[in-house]
Amino acid sequence: MSTIVFVTAVHHHASDAELALAPVNGEALLTHTVRGLLALPDLDLVVVAAPERCAQLFSAALIDFPERCRIVPGSSLRHVFDSVENDIAGDPVFLVHDALRAFTPADTVRAVADAVRAGSPSVVPVLPMADTVKVTDATKVITGTEDRAHLRTAQTPLGFTRETFLSYVDKPSLDGAHTIAGHPDAMRVTNSFELKLAEAIASAGKEEVL
């Protein structure tokens, strides 16, 4: 079963597109994201959703990548899927990946795809909630403590069958999804502190290659 990855730079906010272009060790965060995905030989196609206002900059950041990477202008996953649907044969695993999670380990990506192949219609990598979660009222007064035993923070890539993928792009919801273990390196890079962590991860990766 083949695998198709849709990379979106507006997973949470419209401003995520600009964040995806933030430099990490001299290259855009998006460049690191796509390079990591293309390093997996069993991924057939990486489709990058590029908001119109950033399409040229996205293309420049990914100019050196092979044909397995395709950039489609538009931020809607439905529009992006419709643009490449005719080129998708068979019944592949569909992954949706946040462009800001540039250093998600390859093993996590594989585990998500494998869980879909094993029969889970939708899959999400998660981490246990480490912080104490407080509940407040409208006046910002703490009214209780949420039991974090069953709370999880969701990461990407999200994994889907074709049917559940099409349902997700029309009405995003992860209710009922199967979970697997996420990884701390799969953090969203959104501020200066996280950029420093990303630079450290990127530098460590280069040292391992050397």
C-alpha cells in the first residue's frame, strides 16, 4: 500500500505559512520538513499546500527537491486533493502533516502509516499531558483541576484511509481516531525558543550523518 503525504502550513492559523519560512540553520523550516519526509523511500508523493500569498516563496524553498514533491497553490486540503486526485492510484495511506513539525522522526511517520495499514481508519501520534491543567470560569478564577491521566497533546502526521481522509478534509475531526506514541522532537516550531531547539536538532542530525 503506497503512502501520500499532504503538508499544510495553515494547520492552526493563517500566520503559520510565514512561520514555515522561518530560517533554521540557513534553510526554511519547510525545507527541513519536506526533506525529512522525502528521506523515507516508501513515501510515493509529498504534496505541499502553499497559500497563494506564499506560493513563490514556498517554491523557492523547495526548488531542489525531486518530482516526488509537488507544490499546489491553495490552503484548503480539499482543493489540494482535487488538484492531484487523478495522479493518485490505488488505495494509499493518506498522511496530513503540519509544516511546522519539521523534525518529526521518521519512525513516527512510519508508525502512523503502519497503523493505518494494520486496520485503523484514522491515527494520531500523541504525548501524555505533562502540565497540570486548571479549569477557570468567565472571571478567570480557577474552579477545578482537570484529571490529566487521559489527556494527550496531538501531533502529526495524521494518518487516514481514503474514506476517512475525505471525511477529514470536509469536516476536520479526530474523534474516534486511534493513537500511537508521539515524540518530543515532533514539536511545532512557532517562537524564538522553539527555533533554537530546532536548530539544535538540525545540527545534531548533520553530525549523525557525518
